[in-house]
Amino acid sequence: MPRQTSLTFTPTKTDDGRTVIVLTREDGTPAGDPLTSASHVEDGYRFHDIFHLAHATVLGWSPVTRFLLGRKRKSDPRADEAEDGGRAIAIEEGISALVFSYAARHRYLADIKHIDQELLATIGHMTAHLEVSICRAADWEHAILTGYAAWRQLRDHNGGIVQLDLDQRTLTVTQD
């Protein structure tokens, strides 16, 4: 994965009047499909790709981010299948949905400094067979809190530019 990059979250109206988030890379090419919140209630989940970016930045792991950036490890068939493939992607998406449900009950983690240990243990069990299993619960906690701080900014400003620095393990949101 690139050590530093930026992506832009842009709200866009569709022909049927829905608002989707279009995620684009530095070169302007799309990263994945446009997203809605996929819910009867607009809860901001359309910005959830920020959680995957936070996982990549803080944990050094995100099969979804690898997919979005076109950086799956095709030269290593075992890593491509087990670490970057469909099952790993489904697990990371499941973690995002699970944590979102938890966060919705806790003001989307505003002013929260610690995550419930049972939730962190569940994430550890879900990822026990993946390379990210070397990360501690504290690392996951940091990734989750980083992701939600950025998510709240994207939600509050209806988009933005996200700067990732995997070397410094930082993620910054700015506006145009």
C-alpha cells in the first residue's frame, strides 16, 4: 500500500435524487462504488470507508483499502486469497458494521477514550487467523477512535479530503 496518499469523499446527487458518496484517489479515479447509507434512516454510514482507511493507517491492515486502492497482493497468491480476498473483506466489513452499531449507542464515540473490552475481544476473535492478529486490543481501539474522529468530521462537513500517512499512523481530514 502507498505509505502516504489522499482520498476525497464527495457527496453527489444521483438521477433519482439520492445522495451518494463518491470516493476518489489522488489522481481523480474512483475508489470503489458510490455509497449510500443503505438504511431507511440517514445515519452517515455512507462515509464508512473512512473506517477501512483508519484500519490501514493505524493497523497497517485493511483488505478493503487494498481493494479500493487497487493494491491487492496479486504477486503472492496465498496473501491475495487469505489476506486480501473475499473472506477478509467480509470480515473487515463485518467489523465496521459491528462497531458502527456500538458507536451509534455511544454518540458515535464523541468524547470517548476507551472502547468496551468485549467488543475488542470479539474483533480479535474475528481476525485471529489473519495477519492483523498481531495487533493488540489497544491498537484496534486506537484505529476505531481515529476512524470515528475522522468520520464525524466527514459527516459534519458532508465530505472532505483525507490524508493518510501510514508511516506516522496518522489520518487527517481537511475541507476543499
